Amino acid sequence: MLIADLRATVRERLDTDAATWLDRALAEASATATAATQGPTPTWEADFAAAARHCRNSGQSSQNSQNGQNRELADATRILLLHAARPDIPTLTRLYTHGTAAERRAVLLSLPYLDPGPDALPLIEDALRTNDTRLVAAAVGPYAARHLGTHGWRQAVLKCLFTGVSIDAVAEWPARARGDAELARMLTDYAHERGAAGRDVPADLNRVLARAAHTTPEEP
């Protein structure tokens, strides 16, 4: 989704007070992006932390649905703030390292919009070392598809299978998995280990294995 579309989607779900807060926060973040980086902590970083409190879905729905919508809205709001502020890698790293799980997830989700080149890969690698499925899912998005090396990407696929994150969370997985003999070997070994331990083989494993073992040309 383009950043303009994301902003429009967020605004549609906010009441007047929340929309006013968002406009002010984005304006200050944008102003910070053009200012010198030295000095006190900018206001937008406090707004980044407070996004979930200020931007909540104004619609009516069940409690569980409302909670999920509010999490998505907070994610999107934080992405907009990061895009407006254009933080450097040290700032992104600090926000990730010292942030809550929700703030870390938002940093990961923002990377495709910021695209800081491969410099943010340590954040992806850190998330993939956790067993927090929401962090893992956020880490394997478009930024990882673009910048994660072959070995690291294979390990990310296995991490998703191990933690139960849907393979569909892995951006561009069909293209990257296609004809990857080493990935096929790793998946086969993992399936054998699961079977020997009396555990079910994840359905997604067979999907990826079929793709990795597929080496014939695509249909026109």
C-alpha cells in the first residue's frame, strides 16, 4: 500500500479528535525530519509511543475485533510517523531496542516504506531470533524479501514453520523458494525430525517444499 493510501485509510477510521492529533503529530514529525538531529528528544518520538492511546478505531464491533482493529490502527499510525520523521538507523535501532513489542513491530513494518537499504537488517535478524509470532511475521515482509540474504531467508522460512506463522506472511516466498534445492533439503530434514518425534508436519511446509522442488518452467 502506498503511504498516501495508508494515511487515507487511517483517517477514515478516526474520530475528529484523533484525526486532529494525527495531523499535528505528522506535521511535527515532518518538521523534525528537516531539522538538525542534535538536541532534545523530538516530540514525534513521544507521539510514536502514545499512538495506540490516541488513535483508536471509531467504529462499533465486537471486543475481540475492536482490539485487533486498534492494534492495526496503531501500527499504521506509527508507520506514518516514522515515514514523516525519516529517522536514521541509530534512531530506528533505539526505538526498536527500547520499545514495547508493539513499537518494535511498527518499526519492522515501517521498513518497506523507509527502505534504509540493508542497514536495518540487524533489526530483522533480532526479530527472527525471538519466538514472538507477531514480530516474526512483521520481520518477513517486503523489506526482508528485498534485502535478506539467501541463507538468512531460508532460516526465516523455517522460523515461520517452527513458530506457526503463516508462510503467506513471507513476502514473495513463491518466487524466492522456487527451485531452491538447499531449502528443499532443509525442509525435508525438518519434516523427518517432526515425524521422528511423533509431531505433525505443518501444512505450510508441504506448500513450500513443493515450490522449492519445482524446477520446470512456469506456465505461460
